Amino acid sequence: MLTRKSLVRTAQVLCMGTATALVPIALATPASAAPLPVMCSEAALHGAIDAANNSPGSDTLNLAPRCTYLLYTELPPITSPIVINGNGDTIASVPGTFRILTVDGGSLTLAAATLTNGDATGSSIRQGEGGAIVVTDHGSLSLARTLIAKNRADFGGGVSVFGDSQAQVTRSVFTGNTAGVNGGALTSDGNTTVRSSHFSENTAGNVGGAIANTGMLTVNGSTLLNNTAPNGGGGLANEVTAAPGGTSTVSGSVISGNSADGVDPGGIYNDAGTVTLRASVVIRNTPNNCLNSPSPVPDCRN
């Protein structure tokens, strides 16, 4: 099944650039707190997030330029409004089973960073969800000019957004992420908007090689290329019969070169929800674009 609740049919079931293209962007700083520089160390990053969680209002953390923050333990859950200016830095976990960032009731604005090598299968909060980032408990995420690469989870190899939460993804790249079940790059039960972003070479063990949605999803001006899911929706998987309400709107986007096994559609798999295509191209997916989807995908040519 497409959600965390169960699996879909358990029995059978363009590139925007790389990390070198990720440059710092200006972020608004609340008057309540001066930006906090974060030295290039795991301890400094842990301490800065703890301090921001415990201070009133919103806090801005400026990461040290040209730094790779190597994590040996999971960063503290974000429970307050925090802005992280990545300055093109990398935050990478060493081999282990913990995700990188957890937004647990707070809000995170993250820009110009690379998140890599996260593995949520051992994380204590929402275990198995969101290899790089999970957003839960009415949390919110704003992600811009960020590379999400080579992360792993059961659901949402890169990012997982829960039904009580929301996310906005802008001008970001998801590549090489893996989900054991659904949503190789991104899974969402909440309200998620993706703009001007690129998804490639992501893999799911069940459905939704790039994106798996059971909430409200908007994809605008983005590309879903060469992603894989054996049971359908190498590009996009939407909805399940037991979890009504999944709605995906895809505008000005390209879904191409994605694959699934057997007769399930490699482009878009719509189990029981609604998928709306507007000025978008779904083409050259294997074995087909949208054919044999349990619910039709209007305006999708096979």
C-alpha cells in the first residue's frame, strides 16, 4: 500500500545540477535574534540546534563555509522555528541507522546545503521515515537549493512529511535515495509543494520511485527522471484504496524514463485518488506511462 499503514498489493505487490551549483541565498533574520555562526564540527551543530530550541522566537544558524559536518549521532529534533543557512555545506552521517534532521513540531527553513548518507531505519522518532528529513507533529519544512542524495528509509528515502505537517521544496535535487517500501525520494501524507526541482535515480521497493503521495501534493515546473519502483509509479504513486484523499496536481513538469515491473505503469500509478496533469509531459516510461493504473490519470497518453 502506498502509505505507512500497509503495502499496495503486497503479494504482487533535464538535470538542474549538482552540489557545486548550490550557492548561499539570503535568508530573512527575525529581529528577535542575531544570526548564530556554527563552527565546523558535529558538537557545534548539535549545540546550536539545542540552543535555538530553547530560545524564544526564531533563530538563524549560519553554517561555516566550505565545511562538511560529519555526524556520528542524530541531530536534536527541531521543536522551534529555526533557519539554517547552509552556505553550500554538506551534512553527512557516517555509516549508521539514524536520519540527519527531525522536525518534530517546529519549523525548519534550510537553504544551500547537501544532506547525504542518512538512514532512518534506527531513528527513535518516526522510525523508518525520512532518511534525510522527517516532518511530523504539525511541523513545517521549507527546503531551497538543497541536494538530498544517497539517503535511506522505509518510507521517504530522502524526505517524509506526515499528515499533520507541511513542506515546500524549491529548486532542490533528490538523487540516489532509496526507500525499502514507498517514496524513494519523497513520501507525503501531508500538504507538500514541489517547485522547480529535480528527482533522478531514486528507488522504492514497492511504489513511488521518486514520490509517493497520500495527502495534498503539488508539483510545479519539476522533472522526475529515471526513477524506479517495481510495483508501479516509478515517477509518481498516488493514493491507496484504504486511505482516501490523495490528490496530486502536476503542472509544467516532465515525468520520463521511469520504470516499473510487469504491466504496472512506470510513469504514474494512481490507486484510488485524483491526479491532475496541467501542461505536463509523461513520456517514455517503462512499461508504459499510466496504463493499468487502478484509477485513470486523465490526459496521460500511453
